[in-house]
Amino acid sequence: MKVLYFSATGNCLYVAKRLGGELLSIPQLQKKGIYEITGDVVGIVCPVYGFTLPNLVKEYLEKATIKAEYVFSIMTFGNLSIAALTQMKKAFEKQGVQLHYSNQIRMVDNYLPIFEVSSQLKKNKDESIEVKINNIVSDIKERKQSCVKHGGFQKSISNIISALWGNKKMVNKRDNNFTVSELCNGCGTCRNVCPVGNIAGSGKPEYQHRCEFCLACIHLCPKNAIHLKNERSDKRFINPHVKLSELIQANKQD
């Protein structure tokens, strides 16, 4: 089994690790130009961004050739997923790939403009997350064929937000909302965890205006030196089952 994943603060990497098999980081696959994926079972694990797929996952699937007897998709979300899994199914279908199974897992939401990490940690307990993951692991082992279905209204909302989320003008302006304080010591962690190579400079981060808005640079900064102008709090998050070194290995682009 091959599990392709994208993870900014560790939720999806943890899920991918629990699924097992050969783990393949999508940012690293893109970096190396690897777009042919073949196996008996192939799956994708990624977060919901703006009720749809992260742009880098969309871009990867647009170029990918996936050949497998059984294909699945798991998406993590914090508040609402709307019809993100339908968007994923469409992305596969455009490439002529049948999605056999899809599911979603509610986990800690790290979207700082809306949510406080502290309240999210209280709301999302490890016990309920583990139950959901165990059920999904069992489903995939049994090769269950079942995809999450959505109504017309949900699909419409996801379609609208998807178009906005992928808008180049919006993407180019996202990192204008980031600020860097005097606490920055130029350690380079932010550059190493950025999955799209959006941070330059050898000292204080210099943003290049092609931001995925995954917030990895903010959450994983060891000095808590990077902030959003409209963040709800300065509390940060990394999945407790994942190490910073694992996320660097998964996302580093230089």
C-alpha cells in the first residue's frame, strides 16, 4: 500500500502513519517530479482547506498518473468540510481514476483567523479521533467500497470557495498578513517546513507571495516569532504524535 500525504502541522502525517504502508510526501513527490504512482492500494491523506483541497494537492493530481486496484482518500478537517471529499473525487475522475473509498476525520483546527488552538484542543479529544482512525484502518483493510456523498447545496458552496481559494490574486496576497517579531533568530525552521518554497532569505523570513496558507511556518516556529495580523491567539499547534523533524523531511523544498 502507498499512502500519499500532505501535512502542515502533523494531523495528516499522523493519520498516514496509522494507516501504514509506504508513506510518500506530496511536496517531495512534486519536488522530485514523480507523478507516476502504481500499487495494489493507493491512497491520499490531506487536510480540508477552504472547504476543498489544498492547491498543491490539486496541482499534483492534475499531473499524476495513478494505477491501483483500490484507491482511497482521507481528509482531515476542524470545523466544517462541506463537500471537500466530492472535490477530491472529481480530481481523481478527471484523471480517469475511480475512487473506491473516502472518509473524513475531525481533528484540531489550526486556522488562526477563526479558531483558538486552546479551545480546539479541549473540543477534539484523542479518544474520539482514535476511534475514527481505527474504523478507517479497518475499512481499508477490508477494501470497503464507500464514498462520502454530499447534497447539491454543499457541492455549490465547495465549488464557490474552491474557485476563490485557488485564485492567483488571492494566493499572491496571503502572506501579506504575516508579521515577524524581534524574537526571530533566523533558525530557518519556517523555510524548512514550507511545502511550496515560499520563504527565502538566510535570516529573517522573506515571503515570496505564493503562499498555500497552511500556516506551518507560524505554528512550527520555535520562537513563536511569526504572527497573523488577525490571529485569534498566539497559541500554536503541532500534532503531539509527530515530530518537527518529520514535517521538515516531508515539506522541505531546498
